[in-house]
Amino acid sequence: MAVAANAVYIVELALIYDADTAGDLKLGWTIPAGASITNVADSMLTGTAAATTDDQMTAGTTNPVAGGLGAGTNCGFVGKWLLTISSTSGTLQLQWAQGTSSATATRLFAGSYLLAQRVG
């Protein structure tokens, strides 16, 4: 998604995914040169999730790793970031991969979304 120079955005991400318990889901961002992105809060399964009760609230983790409960068991991730753009406009892009290499695919599903609202 395109972002303007000298702007501030609230970025919200809600993902539906499944992942092997060893593979997990790692998130990251591509942002314009000189920009910064700071995690405000996220809610996810821990990186070593063994049951749906292993959830956590965190902040300050720009590249979180969310746990998986196995292929075919949907999990949820919700996060918010503050994106501050300097004088260079560009693109905000979500990057995702397995947290740890696994032969079982980590998958994102329809209904997931990324929303960026300019607030400054």
C-alpha cells in the first residue's frame, strides 16, 4: 500500500492462519527509507503454542512470531503499529514466513486484512 511522505499512520493487521506447531508464523515489514514502524500491541499465540490457552499480549515487537496449532487448525493474530514516514514516500508491505523451517506449510486465509489510516 502506498504511503505519503511526512505522514503518520496507524496500521492494523488481523490474520487468519494455520501453521505447524514447530513452523509458526513470523511477520515483518518493508517500509520507505527513513521511516519507522513501532508495535503498539498485538495478541497472538506464543511461539511455542501447544494449546489455545497459550496466548499473549505484547508491545514493542516489530517482527513478532505467532505460534501454530497444526495444519488445519485456524489461529488468529491481531496487531497494531505506529508508522512514521519521513520525507520519502513509498510502500508499506507486510512480509511473512515460517518462524522456523517446517515441511508443513504455513498459510494465510481469506478474511485477513491490513488497514492503514493516516492520522498525521
